[in-house]
Amino acid sequence: MAGAAWADPIEGNWKTQAGSTAAIAGSDAFSITLKSGKYSGKTIGSFKAAGDNKYTGTITDPETDKTYSGKATLSGTSLKMSGCVLGGLICKSQTWHKL
């Protein structure tokens, strides 16, 4: 008997720090697509679960189109997103909120 499929807590719609809406969807890999704002429709990231509400992958700055190693940490209805260079030595972070 197959078990019920449960959505991963990272899935859903999120308000970015810049005020746009982003959708996170997937199963093994989660894609991040902007749904509002100047870059609406652009896929800006891909993450995989790394355990204990942590995710790793890549994140793209939609303004510069540069891709960085990324990580995300889920805490309740907040998602801390970070893009890093130099093996994680320099990172920029922002917090998104679940809608």
C-alpha cells in the first residue's frame, strides 16, 4: 500500500526580501521561480534537501544573471536564503516569508 505524498515544507509561495513572490516546487530537486516583479517567470534557483530543514544548490541573481552556490534554512514560516562565492567564504543572505 502506497503512503500519502506529503509536500516538503519548503514548497509553496514565498515573499522575497525585495517584495516579489517566488514559488518553490519539486520533489527530489526544488526549483525556485519568480512569480511577480520585474523578473517574473524567471527560474532563479535549484535546491536539494540536505537534512533537518536545510537545502543546498544554486541561486541566480536575476539582475546580473550570475549563479552562486546556495543554501537555504527553513525555520517555521521563514526561509533564510544565501548565495556564496569562494567556497562559502563570502555570502549574501536574505530572509523570505511563506505566504
